[in-house]
Amino acid sequence: MFKIALAAGVAGLFMASTAQAQDISQQSRDDLTCFAVFAAIFGTPNAEMTAEERQAVASGITYYLGRLEGRDPQTDWLAYLQAHEQEVYVRVLDEQQFNRCATEFTAVGARMASTGSS
């Protein structure tokens, strides 16, 4: 059910596009995918999330957009996403990409929590 809700959210986030991606680094491509995954989850109206989960998803959006803008502040990443929506949409629906993003962001949260408890 969650994956169906995710797909619906992603579909609402992106419209069909035939644009081809310009060359960006693999790291930026991965971060853009994770940004889109978290944005799709956040924008899914029927996703049942607690306030804490919703805040964590919002933090994921901010984290990945910050990584992208920090690495390349000259690129308008939201415009890039819109121009390459179909390519990104395919990656967002890839379960391996979804799991990679969740695992990566969970590890970031664990590092932050362990640093804060020291």
C-alpha cells in the first residue's frame, strides 16, 4: 500500500517529460534521487505518518537539497529536477534506490544522534 501511495505521490510531483539529463556527477544523481524520494513521500496525501515521521521526511528533503546546493550552488536543482523529471521518476520508483536513500539517511541520523549524546 505504501509503494502505491509513493507512486501516486511521485506521479503528482512529476509530469511526463522527454528531456535528457545533462551530465551531472553520480553523487549528484544519487542525491537528486533521494531528494525526490523524500519529496514524494512528503507530498503523498494518504501516507499515514506520525508528526515525528513527517518531520524526518522533511529533514531528508532539506538534507539532500543542501548537499546538492553545497556541491554545486550554480545549478538550480529544482529547475533541473523539473527538466529531468521522467529520468528521476524512474529512479524514485526503483526499490533499490528507495532502500539506498532510506539506509543512507538513517545512518546520517544515527551519526547525528551519537554525536549529540557524547
